[in-house]
Amino acid sequence: MNTTILAIESSCDDTSAAVMRDGVLLSNVTASQKVHELYGGVVPELASRAHEKNIVPVVDLALKQAGVQLEDLSAVAVTLGPGLMGSLLVGVSFAKGLSIALGIPLIEANHLQGHILAHFIQAKDDAGFCPPPYPYLCLLVSGGNSQIVKVNAYNDMEILGQTIDDAAGEALDKCSKVMGLGYPGGPIIDRLARKGNPQAFQFSKPQVDGLNYSFSGLKTSFLYRLRDELKTDPNFIETHKEDLAASLEKAVVDILMKKLSMAVKQTGIRHVALSGGVSANTGLRNAFKAQQDAGHWHIYIPKFSYTTDNAAMIAITGYYKYLHGEFCDIGKAAYARTAL
């Protein structure tokens, strides 16, 4: 008998639904919210209202693209956290209602766990599917998280290091906002960096013990440099935005890769994966590829469609949990913060 999972992701500002059958992805539909660009960041109340409008049509489209009826579903998986509470409640409430109405199990998924397991998503036409073997190291980088995780199994993950202040994506977003480039800043910085000189400017890099990260000092160094330069040249940002972006991106990548390289040496694990929204960054992807080209690591980089928040990663998490009978009590509440 087929195992068919409907997955729902609504932890932040993207409403997403996916359908997976026997571990193979049949559909993955995401509705993004442009309204937040006006405010330079996600506005929680606006995000919640948009989820309410999007959830039904997104789920309906995901089912239609998969060629699946509601009565075909084996279970419904949903992101229970972490994330924005109002946004989570929309997806969780919908999933619980569907679970009760159809009489099928509810499966909870941790948003961060989903990002890490994105490497196990197999599409129908994915002939080159090759997931990482356990154990492997995963660099999880997004707007809210920067972590080095040792992955022993789908349900056994150990955080080796993480940011003690800003995350990598958060630093990029904040610097982009100060430069007047817009939101989200990561893709903008990435695009400009391709045209700039990464050696043009030098910024302070934090010295943090162990495998933990810090990006607050880098952000402050960047802002102070802008302040000093603008005193003598009001057009400094416009004139040098490509070089600023390239230098900032290089600094972020250098910080990430230095600690990740330390983790590889300490653990002896050479299978290394990249996950999260910042995994779409060109400079970071190139740094990973350079490690593989040099024969140091075996790398695993997700498709661009699996880097940002999406329900496909919730579907694969739900599929593994379904196989092991790990179902969620209907009364379990959503949570805003948690570790893996």
C-alpha cells in the first residue's frame, strides 16, 4: 500500500504545501509574500493574514499537481516550530483540522530538521539522486540560524556549533538594509557581489572559541566603515556597492568555512552538506565546490528550490516519521523557539 504524505510549511512568510508518495516528491507549491519588502523585514501580523488567504489554494494546487485526492492521503505533516507563532498557527490549525476530518495521523516536523533533511528529497525525474551517508556534517545557514550539525540519523542530530548573536543571513540582510539596497538582502548582496572585487575592503572578523559563530562584530565593522566613508563621500555606497557586497560576502563565507573546516578535522567526517536559505549564496556554494575539487570533502548542495522555506523538506521529514510510527498528539501546541 502506498504511503502518501501531505506536508504544510508556514513558519515565516512563505505558505507551502507538498505531496510525497513512498519518498518521491510529487508536488511542491509555495506562495511568497511580497508585502514585507515595503517594511524591510517580515511583519508577523501581515504574514499571518497572508497565510490565511493562501493556505487553501496552495494545498489544493499541490494535491492537483500530484494527482492525489484527499482520501488517498496516509498522513498530514506540518511544521510545528520554530517560527513566527501567528504564521505557525495557520498551518498547524489547518493540518489538525484535516487530520481530524480525514481520520489520518498528524506528524509534527521541526523546521530546522526539515532543512537538514532536504538532501533526501527525491523528485520523480531525479536520476542523479545521491543523499549523504550517515553520519555527515551539515552547515545550516539562514536568516535566523547558523549551525554546524552532526547528523547521525534522520532523528539523531547534534549541534556542534552555532551563532552566539546574529546569524549569517541576518547580517547580510541588515547590511543590505543600511546600504539602502532592499529586502531580503541576501539575494541582492549575492547579485552585486558577482560584479565586485572581494578584496576591495577588509572587515573585522570575530574570534570565538570552539565551533560557535558570531556575526555581530562583522556587521558593526561594516557599518562603521560606511559611516566613516560617507563623511567624506556622500556617494560612497552607490559608487562602491559591488565591491562592498563582494567584500562583505567573502567575510561571511570565510567565517562560515573556517569553523566548518575545524569541525571536519575534529570529527574526521568528510561528507559535508549545506542547507538553509543562505545555501543559495554563490560565494558559499563555490567555497564548498573548492573543497571538493581539492579532494578534501564530499559535498552535498541542495537544489535552489529546496534552499528557502518549502514543504518538500517537511514532507521527507514526515515520511521518515510515518515509517517509524512517530505521530503527533492532536493537542500538541506550536512553538516559536527550539533546538533540533
